[in-house]
Amino acid sequence: MCVQNGGMNSLDGIRVLDLSRVLAGPWCTQTLADLGADVIKIERPGSGDDTRTWGPPFLTGDDGKESQEAAYYLGANRNKRSVTCDIAKPEGQALIRELVAHCDVFIENFKVGDMARYGLDYETLKGINPRLVYCSLTGFGQTGPYSERAGYDYAIQGMGGLMSVTGERDDLGGGPQKVGVAVSDLFTGMYATVGILAALRHAERHGEGQFIDMALLDTQAAMLANLGANYLVSGKSPGRMGNAHQNIVPYQVFEVAPKPDGSADHIILAVGNDGQYAKFCQVAGRPDLSADPRYVRNQDRVRHRAELVPILTEIMKTRAKADWLSALEAAKVPCGAINNLAEVFADPHIQARGMVTHWKHPLRGDLPLVSSPLKLEKTPVRTDMPPPLLGQHTDPVLRDLLAYDDARMQQLRDGKVI
């Protein structure tokens, strides 16, 4: 394993060669980089990761001019080093194979079979580095009837069942609805991180790497969680429930008294057990609803959802949001506001938890971006900003790891390899 300067991060000494782009792979490698791994992000010369241009919004500099650096890219690539290499060229493929000898992890999200065409498949690379942990992220995995298809988050949310349980109830005018962020990509990135860490542990103990086959559709099926179990146990497909919970009542969004300007306002009521329900009924001034045998137990409340929820709907409209939240929080009944992003990042708790990191960017003296949520006592996460310049680390990486001199790097530039 490589040796990295510094010394207080969990993954110090681990080097990752990252040929992934867009989101699932970069989300995985961003987490590894947060934990201290040296992530070398391989990007296409001239254009780089697709997400560098996925805007607006683009970063606006202190001079007020809009750059070509998309916020999307900035949100998924912190703590990495950017190296340009055209793997479509034989010289580029050879360069990657040279780098593999100095790396512990290789990650890519190309179509099934593409890496073999480039001589960068696992069978080839493990011959160079037997300890290599090789992670491939695809839409449908390396096997199965869909393996050669391209898979994208939106389609996977549909095919994996998530859109069938997301959105307002059909009888209330609902229909299929995707989640507001690309959760299939993000889930897969996080599972890939876990798999890589497990494989590194195996390599540490036994001296051998392994291949990790990560598929977005597999991950989405796994992340159906209790709803997947509901179907497999009962044989009944759950439908969309809007903002209500499939298995718990009352656990949903309720409209409360209007805002001062007369517009609608809402809160989340998340009663998780029978004791909390009894406390809620006390706060609501309706202790009779917790004594009614139809509603005492959660399983009975679920069965009698159609009668109970309309009653609660009218009760909730009698008091303002702030009144409900303060009373329910005092009674230890789970509840919450529904914040827009401006309210999220202005929240004093979010600020106290350090969930925004401020960097000094070449174009902007203060660049705020979302922080890692990982908080480790002994080995805190790294806080380096995403590489702003495409290929800004190409020369130091090739010089330090491969001992390339200026003439060799100029030769590669002349050939448009880097």
C-alpha cells in the first residue's frame, strides 16, 4: 500500500485510481477521500468529468463573472487530485497500467466490456497488482439479461420499484414520482464504499485483492427496505402513500393553521410507538383518541387509518406550526418543520454541526460547500476542496509516482494523451 504524508486520517496510506464520473463512482471516492485516501481522479483531456459542465448554477467568482465550473461537480469531488489521461489511446492505457502498480483501489463505471477493450479489466490489472481492489459500478451488473444495457438513476428508480411507492396516492390524483436527488446513484456509491473497505481489509489480511460488482438496480432493490419485505412476506405490492407511512399511523405531513400571510403551512408528525401516540393525544386535547380501542395500538391505527387520519387532519389545522412544534417537542413527540434549502443551511443546528465548509477558491475568496457528515473522534475527515482546474495534478502525480521527466510529459501532451 502507498505511503501518504500527513497521518491522522483513517485511510492514510490507501491510494485510489478513480476512472468513474458523474455521481455513483465519484460519491464513493469522495467518501474514501474524506477518510484520507489519496484519490487520483482520471479525467478526459479537454473536457473532464461530465458534471464540470452540468449547470447552471456555475461558480461565480469574486469579480461577478460566471465560470465554467458547475456546482454539481463541486459537490461530489472534494479531497481529490485531478489527472488527465485519454484511455482511448494506447499510450493512455499504458499510463493507467503503470499507475495501477502504485494503487490499492481501482474504480470505474464504464459499460460492461469496455475496460477489457482498453486492457484495463480486472483480469489484466490483477496481473500487475495482485492486491488490487477493483470496483466496477454499472446500471445492471456484470451478469444477467440486462448487463449490457446502460443504466441511469432515473430509469433505475422506476425499474427498481422506488417510483411505484413515491408520490401522492393514486386515488388522490397522484402518479409515479422520482425522488428529488439521484438516490440510486448515491446509495450505490455508499454501498461501493462499504464493499471497498471490506475488500481492503481482506487484502490486508490475506494479500489478495478482489473484484467488486456493484449494480444500481441491485442497490435500489435492496433499498426498498421494509417495503420490499412487506411485499415478499405478504405477496401484496404496496402503493404510493404520499407523505404517509406504509406501516405507522400517524406518521405523515399534516396541514396546520395558515401562516400570517394566509398561505398554507405544514409540519411532519412522526409518531413511532403507542406511548408517543398517547402523548400526542394529550397535547392535542383529545385523550379520548388514545383510549379508543380502534386506535390504542399501531396495528389498529394502521387498519383504521381511513377513520383516524381525517380526524387528526382537522385537529392539526387548529394551531400554528410554531405552537405545535414547541408543544410536541416538549412532550417528546417526534415532529419537524419542512424546510427549503435556505432554511436548512440557516438552521442553527446545521451550523453548529459544521455541515458547511468554507474554502478559498482561486476565483472566489469564500466558497461554501456541504461538509462530510462523518465525525470521527480520532481520525477526522479531510477538508480539501475539489480540484478546480482540470488536470491540475497531472504533472506532480506522474513525476512522483512514475518518475516521468518533463520531456516524457511533453511527449504525452503532444500526443494528446494527457
